Amino acid sequence: SGQDDDGKAVRRAAPIGVLQAKATQSIAFFAATSEQALTDVLLSMRISAKEFSERNVLVVPVLIEPKSRSLLDFSERMLGAKLMSQGGVALPAPTSEEDRGTWGKIFGDEFAEADSQGQGAQAAAQGLALLVRSDGQIACRGVGRPIWKTVFAELGI
């Protein structure tokens, strides 16, 4: 992402496959049922901000309604927050209703799995993570707020 003349973040859509194949980026998806839980994740990034660039990691916050398995839009307030425009943050960019449905199903299924393992309440309160290495392999799934050193270790970076 860059900035326009007014200092607002400008984002370009890029397929995940391109980010991984050409930019060799690892991706940490953090899905939550509330913007507050995602704000907590993004705030925690500030402590390790330099490491995200050095380790070539993108963090993708995903707002989800697990029961309907729906990808939700961020509020204007959230989209305008400085946390969302910090380096290392990328946003879902579905190009069709089918894409939105795919995002919703993937992360709705992750919430259902957390619930089946007795971690539904924690997932609902703090969100969950899906960590994908630069080679496209899922490195780890987890529930709760991230511990960044552990995230980097799971991604092998």
C-alpha cells in the first residue's frame, strides 16, 4: 500500500498466489467476529512493526459472521484507522459474491472447528488465526490473540 496526496492509504489488489510465488510472502489471516478483536491484533503488531517487513509477512484481518459463514465489510471508521494502513496489513479484496462466499465459508468453517474443539467462546471473543507459509502450506491454526514470536516461528521465518 502507498499513500495518495492527502495521506490516505491506497491499496492495490493482488492475488494470494502472486504474493506467495513472486514476493515469497507468508500470510497471517486473523479472523474475528468483531472489529474490536481485530483492532487488538493490529495494535499488537505495532510492537514488532519492523519485523513484519523484515520477515516478509502480511497480516490480513478478516471480519466474519460465523453462523451465516459471511464475510462482513469493515466500518468506515475501521477502514480509516491508522492501524489498517500500517505496513504489513492487507485486506480481503473479493471481486464477486462468489469470492465473498468463499472467504465466508473458509473462515466460518474455522470457527465451527474451534467450536467443535471447545474453543468457540475464545474464538468468538478474541478471534482465530490461519497461518500460511510462502510456499502455500498451512503452517498453523490457532485461537486467541497472537504472540508474534510464535507466529514467526510457526511460519518458519
